[in-house]
Amino acid sequence: MAQHTFSENVQRNTEDWLSTKAAVRGKGVDCPDDTPTADVAGKIEEIGGDEINIIQRTGGKLFVPNGTLELGLSCFRNYKSLVSLIIPDGVTAIRNSACSYCDNLRNIVIPLSVTIIEANFVENCYNLRNVYYRGTLDQFHEININYVGNNYLTDRKIRPNYTGDGSELPSE
């Protein structure tokens, strides 16, 4: 079974880390006492709140686990080393400030399944260059997007019809 690492946001202090481990144990996730890892395959439906950032991480590239249904409020906020974020098919909602203040974020992959993007998703993500979308540009415009704080989600940054798996995107 795959092991997913708790993000640096949770690891920054032991109290947060322990409370997060307790929260995911309540969801039936096997989380050993001596390591900041958990087997989350098929068990986490939302990333946010107590389940913040249970992800597969490779450098500054984050692969949100399959089976996740939404990115929760401020789940990756202020994650300074985040460069590329790959959101899997099945995620339907990206909540308020999910990636705000991620200064080094350059690439995001958004699946066709996303139907709502709340305010400030990419607020102050000054280096965002590419938003890879798995559908057409017309389908992207059908997403219910609150453009407050999302001025970086412009047509010139949208790359429609993306078919890659994210492995080619940079991690640094």
C-alpha cells in the first residue's frame, strides 16, 4: 500500500501533527506512532481542516490522492515550496484560499470533474504560469468560478485538453 507524507504545514509543530494523526485514525487510516506517514488509499474524501495535506509529495510537486472529492479551505495556503499541483479526476470542488500565497506555484492540473472554484484559490500566486485543464476552454468557462482573488485564472494561462499525468511538470 502507498504511504503518503503529511505536509510540512502539519509537521511544523508536534501538537498539530498529533491532532491530525488522531483525526485521520478516526477515519480508519493506519497511521503509525513513530512516523509522519499514513496509508490513506481510498479513505480521505476531503483535504482540509484536520485532514490537511495528506498527499504524495515529490519535491515541490504534489499529487493529491485519488479518491479525494474536494480541496478544503486553505489546505495548501502559504506552502512556499509548492511548484506544481496535480489534482486528480473526481475532485469536484476547490474551496476558498486552497492555494493562496503559494509564492512559487507555477503549474496546476485541474480535472474535468471540478464544478466549483471558490474565491482566492490562487490569490497572490504571482508565479503561476500554467493551468492545465483536462477539458476544453469552453468547458473550463462552465466551472462556477468566483474570480475574487483568482485573477490568475485567465484564458492566457489556461492550457486546455491536457492529457499528461503531471510527471513531466517541474518540482523545483
